[in-house]
Amino acid sequence: MYPCQDPIVNYRILKHHPYPIDFSTQNDQQEPHVSRKVLNSEGGLMLPAELWAEIFLYCLPGCSPKDGPIPWYNRDRDVNSLTAPLLLCQICRGWREVAVSLPQLWQRLTVYVANGNACPAPDLAERWLFRSGSLPLDLSLHQQNESSLNAAAAGTVLSIFINHAMRWMNIDLQLAGPRLAAHLEPGKLVAPVLQQFRLRTSYRVYEKEERYIFGVFQDVPRLINLQVSRVPELDLLGNSTVEVPWHQLDALSLDYVPSIGTSLHILSKCESVRECTLKVDTLFGPLLDEPLVHPYLHSLSINISNVHFTGFFSRITLPALKNLSIHVRGPLEHYSWPQSCFEEFLRRSSCGLTRLKLRDSGMRADQFISTLQQPYLQGLQELVVDDRRDWTWDPFVTDAGLYLMNCSLCMNASAALAVLDEYGTESESDGGATNPLDDQACFLPNLEELIVRGNCLKTVDGTISDMVESRFYFREHGVAQLRRVELDLPSGHLADLQRLKAMQAEGLTVDLGFI
């Protein structure tokens, strides 16, 4: 904290300042010893060291995003001389004493390895961890690629991390074949306070050093969050040479699972898991004897082949599910969205989803309309449709689907269906059954965020903005206000563009692309 050169400004600051700060001391005055007080650069007494310590904790940079690619062009954004805690050590002797003596400032360390160099350097990393005392550690190591220089540098840093395994709490490793500088000692890794473990590798199989890290699972009584590229030697029944504590996990992410049977076996072992992300391969393996009912799974994100979609969703029931993300993949000539299986899964689970994301689903327009009418989707607050795979697919987000979500067009859901009949649109719903949504003003009345990306949107210019306006301005019959819209608009939709921009100026979050 420095005094301003203008004495008038200093007077105004000090007039109502709660602490006795003296900016009038001369620069050539000798600085006394710093004990329980910290001096400013001019020699005046400032705040007690305990208060500075509390303030310094708020100077730490925010945590780096844990998902998505690492921006290598800005790889030193967390550890450099212009950010805390290193910056705090350069202001004055008093600040440095407080910063170095405060272990909480040094609990988190992120190291980036690129072009054969580690940032920060291994010597600084060792000193950093020494200053953290005996506190639990939040450590990250990101290796740019598998070059020999990067592998050696990453191995050196990883060896330093391993020396402090007893204090691991949150670990994030993105590796590409590191080479440990020290000899690997079996059974050395023990992490009794480890809570979150994330390991990504660029290889299809783990290197020796990467496999060694999995030895930490021998004793991890507090581990609740596991995110890995794959579990070593995982068989079709979900068994592995690594003793993964499946039963205590609250969150699980696996980038490779060999079959849908394996995924079901793993979920059956994860008795308490609430968040799960799986990428399921196309192998065929043994299924569970009985369909799986998981009463606690709250969020499921699955990347699955269209061939195995039915096999998975017909064998699982998730009554607590709120967040569902489905990414479908497979040969284009065999592509079709299994609408009946999806609807049966929703009915069997009786779950009230609040977020649904469909990526490369291959839906038809009538299937999308049928999805909007599902009773168990009427609590949706966020709907994401992302179909970018092939421009030859017929668009399925059409005028008819948007009419169902327009709360000004109709007074209730039955009237909306009548409008669809007027436009000659058919859906897969049973028209003879009583509609349970007759008392709603429109379909998806709780929707607050709508994201439609890719080539799946085809409407008359103005239909989109009509629907958005009805939910942003009017919100009839208790319909929630639409707060965010992300769309890939057809390039000729000038009316939609102008009206959406007008709503953006009034507070609607709008992110537009063009197709």
C-alpha cells in the first residue's frame, strides 16, 4: 500500500481511515525491525501481520478451469512474478515475511511443461511446496506433448509431487509419457487426505510412470472424485488390477469403458455416485443379470454408439436424475434416434430432468416435437441441442417445435397441439390419450436457457424471435423468463437477428452464430 503523491488526496484518505497510517515519514528514515506490525515503503506503521495474512489470501488468482484444453500461450498465468503469492514477496520486506510465513498461500501449485521447460522451474516448485508446511496440497501438472525434453521435465516435476504424496488433496495431471527422475519404489505412494484425482494421458495405454501413480489407490479413504482417461487393465466385468474404491465415489469420469455391460457393472459398484461421465466403446460384453436401478445418480453424461444406445438405456433406471447429456456416434447410414427407448427410459425412471443436452442425435422433426411433449421433461430449465456432424441431415428444430414453446400463441398445451394440427404436423404421441399437460401455458414452461447449435435449425424468419419474446417479455400463466439464448441462425434471418439484438439490449443473454 503506497501513499499518493498528492497531499490533498492523502488527507482525504486519512480523514476517515480506521488505522493510524503515517505517510509523512521521510524516505531516508531507518526502517525498524518488523515483528507483529508490517511497515509500508515509507516506514509508517500499517496493519498487524495477522490482518495482512488474511488480506493476502484474497490476492490469490482464481482456480484454472478443470475442463477443456489448456491455453499453452498463457501457460504462466497462475505462477509468475506478477501474481500472488510471488508478487507479494516483491513489495517490501515486511510483506515478504508475512507471505513466506503463511502456508495457505502456497497450498496450490500449477506447473506447465512446454518446449522442454517447466514453469515454474523445479527448484521454485520445491521451495513452493516447502513453504506450504504440512497443509493439504492442490497440485496440477500439464505436459504439452510427448517430446523427450517435455517427458524429462514433466518427470522431474512429477517426482517432486510424489515426494509430497502424503499431503495430496486435489491432484490434476495431464501427462504424455513423463519420465520420472528417481527410481520407482513400490508402495511408496500413500495419500490419506486425497479427495479429487484427475489423470489424463494422450496414449491409448498408460506408460510405466503413469501406471505407477495408480498405486496411490491402495489407501485413499477420503477419495470422492475420480476422473481418469482409463482404468488400467479394466476387463468387461469392471474389474481391474487397480483397487479403485468405487463404493466411496461421489463423482466419476471415465474416458474409456470397453462396453455397455462394463459401464453398468461399474455403476452398480458405485453405490453413492451422484455425477458420472462415461465414454463407452463398441465392444460387446456380459450385461447384469437384472436391470440396474441407481437411486442416487443425479447427473449422467454419456458418449455412446447409436448401436448400443438401446442396450444401455433399456437396462438402467435413474429416479434421481436431473442432468442428462447424450452424445451419439456411429456410421451415418445406420443413424436413427431411438425415440421409443428414450421415452420408455424417462417413464420408467420417473425423473424430473432440469437439464437435457443432445449432441449429434440424428432426430427427426416429429421426434423432437414428441420430446418436447414428454411429461418428465416439463421441468427442464436448460435445453441444449448440438448437431454439427453432417450437413446432409434434415433439420429437426422447425417452426412446429417452436410453436409448442411459444407461450403467447396458445392458452394451454392442448391449444398448442391444435395449432400443430392446423399446420399439418404429426408427432409420435398417442393422440387418443388424455394430455396430462392441459393446464400448462406451453411446453417446457420452466425453460430459462435454450441452446441450438449446428445445422439442425430450419424456421421461417421471425418464428424464433416470436417464441423468445413470448418467454422474455410476457411469460403468461407463470412461465419462467428465458434468460439465455445461443443459436446458430440461418444467415437470411434478419428479422430474428434484429429482434434478438433488441432483447439483448434489455438484458437477455444472446450468443449467435450463423449457418
